[in-house]
Amino acid sequence: MRTLRLLAAGAVGLSILNGVSLGVSTIASGAPASLASCKSTITSEEYTKGTLTVGTDDPVYSPWFENNKPSNAKGYESALVYALASVLGVDKSHVKWAYEPFDSSYTPGTKHFDFDINEISYTKARAQAVTFSASYYNVNQSIVALKTDKIVKHHTSAELKTYLYGDQIGTTGLAYINDHIKPTKSPRVYTTLDQAVEALQLGQIDAIVIDTPTGQYMASSQIVNSKKKLVATQVGQFPSVGEHYGLLFTKGNPLAACVNAGLAALTKNGTLTSLQNKWLGIYTSVPVIKP
């Protein structure tokens, strides 16, 4: 299931985020082109001429998609694709979906789609093999703790430094702890995320820092007691530090520049914010706290 894949993504330090800032990222490849010049580019560069082919995994899950049906324009990523197609001059009937497993999407080689949308985090390592669009969703780190822990109510910047954190080795959460929270106690580092979760449940650490969507699942569905009662909470999320999701293309695909132009237009006219508010309230409602 997708939530398990989200945990795996967090485990390798590739996470997802809350769209505090939805502007076009300068990190991603392919500078925006002009929308006026993109019609001929789209027509000539489509994987299947006359069709915008979009890759994603199967199954797909809420709130990114709804009812495991990417073509229904419901859920943030599905709705975004059709909004993007519209601004690029592609009729909804000419958008087709193709199956692409998450783990193979960012491997080198020619892709059987124009772009893939699947909560794929931009990283420099992945960008060596594929081209990413600008950000369409900025990922924040968040704190997950047991409901009974002191950190739930006491989390000023100074107080955050006093707790014992735990996280999986190599994750963006662990990097955030060390680089931004800078606690007085060295965080405990685990081989797997499950080990960190177990340590939290046993009271061996005070909190885990993890991307907001994964943290929401962890607190609302994963950490329960022997009576299956939820015992964890998402304390808050931190301001974005640049992690983001991007649409993924075959390396060097010229379509990336046009998609960036489309994303810039959707950002400017408020569509991205509107779609985020409609579909991702489960994440945007998490309060923002300062490290």
C-alpha cells in the first residue's frame, strides 16, 4: 500500500511536503518556456503523438488520487495533471495514464510516458538519471511523539533542543534534527524506521522527525497500543527547507521546460494553492513550529 511506500521513501531520506511555498523551484531542471511556444514542442515531443501520457503507480491512494482512478481528476495529483494539461492546451480526452512502479520511475533510461507524477522527491542523485520539473508540492519535516510526552505541549525553539530524538540513518529527518534543531543530546540513529518507531513506543526516545505526510500516517494509523488505540500525535511541522516533489521526465526531455511554464502559470493564477487547500488539508492543517 502507498503508505508503506511513503515510509520507505522516508527511510532513504526522500520525503514529501507541505506547500507553504508553491513557487517554481530553481533547483529543478528545465527553465520555464513561454506557454505560447509550447504547443509545437508538446506535439513533437509527446511519447505517443496526440496524447499526453502520464505515468503513475498502481494502486494509488488518497489524498493524491481518489478511488484508485487517476483519470477521474480527483485527488491533488490527478487534479493537478488535468489543470496542467488545460493550461498547456491539451484536451482532457487526450490525457492517458500509464503504469510505472515508483521504484523504477527514477532509474536511467527511456521512459514510456511524457512525465510521471507519484510523490517523487527531487534529489541531486536522482536528477543524474532523470529530469525533474519545478516543485508542485513542497515537503516539510514534522515531529511525531507519544501523546503523553512533554514535547507535545512544550516545543519552543529552546525547548526543542532539550529532547532526545531518534531517526533512521541517512534520512532527511535525521539531517533536519542535526542541522536545524541542534539538540543538546545526540539523536539515536537506527538502521530502519521501524526500529525508531519501536523506540518511540517504548519511551526510549522523545520524538521522531519525519516528513509531514508520512508523519500524519504514522500518528493516525501506525502507532497504537495493545488495545489498538492510537497513542501518538503529530506535534507540528517545520517551515520548508527546499524539499519538494517534481514531475519526472526522461533525462533531457524538452517537455520539462513547457511543464515548468505550466506550473508557473498555475502558481501565478492561484490554482496550485486552490488544489492544495481542496485536497491536502490533512497536511496543511498541521501547525507550523519553529526549530
